[in-house]
Amino acid sequence: MSDPTSTILVVEDDGIVRMLIVDVLEELEYIVLEAADGAEALAFLQNDTVTIDLLMTDKGLPDMDGIKLANKARELRPTLPILFASGYAENIDAPDGMQIIGKPFSIDQLRDKVKSILGD
């Protein structure tokens, strides 16, 4: 595990799915911030005192598209790695430097993807 621990912002409107993702990431000893929609996520991203090492967002959010959120995140934090989680992964055209994980994904797939992005 890398030191210090990486912080991941998880944006997922389905509370049960979000809870499962957060549980897995916390078991892997990441610090996890949670947001249910784009507005909550942007509040974290706009706060300069909050460290975020990875943005993991659902593609379909109630208030804005996940790609729109990712683009706003990149305006605020140009080097932030972004991981989209989607049940329609093959239909997403991810912008440069952004990764995709298809839902449903296994705990191992999530762990491996996050570790590869963060270099852990």
C-alpha cells in the first residue's frame, strides 16, 4: 500500500452501490469521500483543502452527466485521474486520460483498476 493513503472521491447516485464501492475501497485502506450527485462532488472538488487522488464517478447521475462532471473536475484539478463506472462501458467514449470500469465489476476488478491508476 502506498503511503500516505490515497483519497478517492466516489460519485454514485445509487446508495447501495455507493456503499458497496466505499466498503471495498476502505477495506483496501483508501480514504473515501462520498457524493450522491454531481453537485456534491463539485463541492469537494472546489475545496482546495480537500485532497483527492482519484475521482470515480458513475456515468449516469441525476443532476449531470458523469462526463460533464469529469470535464468540470479536470478544469478544477487538471491532473486528477478519473475512473468512470458504467453498465454501458462499451458505449462510453472516455476523454483522454480517463479510464472506464464496466458494471457490474468484481471486488478484484475494482481493486486492480484503482491500484493501476494510482500506481499502488
